[in-house]
Amino acid sequence: MAKPLSSSFYRKPTLKLAKDLLGKWLVHESHEGTTAGRIVETEAYLHDDPACHAFSGPTPRTQVMFGPPGVSYVYFIYGMYWCFNVVSGPKNRGEAVLIRALEPIEGIDLMRQRRKRGHALKDRDLCNGPGKLCEAMGIVSKLNGANLTVSQLYIAEPPKRSSHEVHTTTRIGITKAAHHPYRFYLRGNPFVSRP
DNA sequence: AAACGGATGGGCT
DNA sequence: GCCCATCCGTTTG
């Protein structure tokens, strides 16, 4: 398929990385098969941001956020769901980019098998939310801390670069620091979680 | 179309 | 014990 982006891609300010990740492909080569999707929606979480898990300093859960960028941060939420982030910022900053939605590209049958009631879902409902995309892609806690610049779970340049317009809004589902314009998505894309 | 509430369990005060 | 970067089925307008 495609080749993982190298570590230099991740060495940039987190807000820029959140926008640069749009249009890239997220690929998971698992024992069940390969799934891939185009990233269409992201959110940034910054070190001076009360909504960020790492805001109050490192804990066992947020350890990987304080490591080098280009590593995965996977956390468990609401007793049921996983969410996938890309660690960002200089080492020790504790910043990350949440991947909120994908446009399914490869392994759509496998995505349907993994998703609850997947056979009744339209393609657009397979990965249009952070918990949904982890279910469809098979992303679970053992991928926490994975290096995204090598195979298995990685981010790649798409084969054809397509032009797109980035739209910026406030983040979804948070109460603290809710006014910051840190959510980014491809304008007009039908695979985002919400317009 | 929007609003609501239940499911379900780890993290941290 | 409360909070939580969610999802989905049901109810309401």
C-alpha cells in the first residue's frame, strides 16, 4: 500500500499538525486484514489547555503524550470506546491530535464486521466519530504508544493529493475550554462526524 | 430533526 | 464518588 510518513512530518506545532493530517491516510495492518481511511476531521489538544488530558501533568494514562511526537495515544472512554490520537509537540509538552473521522478507503468489509450492526450501516457511518473509527479500524489499547512511522499502524501520504478546504470550529463533546477553535475538517466532506 | 437518557468502566480527587 | 475528547435507540415536536 503506502509508506509511513517519517518523523519529520510530526515535528511542527500541534495546530499545524492537526491541519496537515487532514487528507492523509491512516492504515492499520492487523492479523485480521488491512483497513485504511482518509483523515477528514481532527482536534488539537494543547499543553496549556484545560480540556487536554495532559493539562495537569503526566499520569500513567497520559505518559505517552509526554514522549516524542509521531506516536499513538489510545485511551478508553465512557466504559466502552477507544479514541485514537497522534502525539504532537516537542517532547515533554503533552500535546496530541485526536482523529475524529475517516473516509473509508480499504478493508470496508472488515470495518463492517468489526462495527456493531455494521451490515446495516452506510459507508458514511462506519468511521464518522472517534469511537466508531477505532472500532472499524481495530484500534485498541495494545496500540497505545505505537510508533506511527513504522508499519502496523501508520499514517501515509495518499497516492493522489487532492485539493481541499479546511474548516475550523470549536471542539465537540468537551466542557472545559470549549470556546477554542481547535477542530478542523474538510469542508463539505460527507464523512465528518458533524458539520 | 432534535433532544434525551442508558450503557458501562477506568481515572483521578 | 464524580467525571468523562461517545454512541445509539427512543421519544418528542
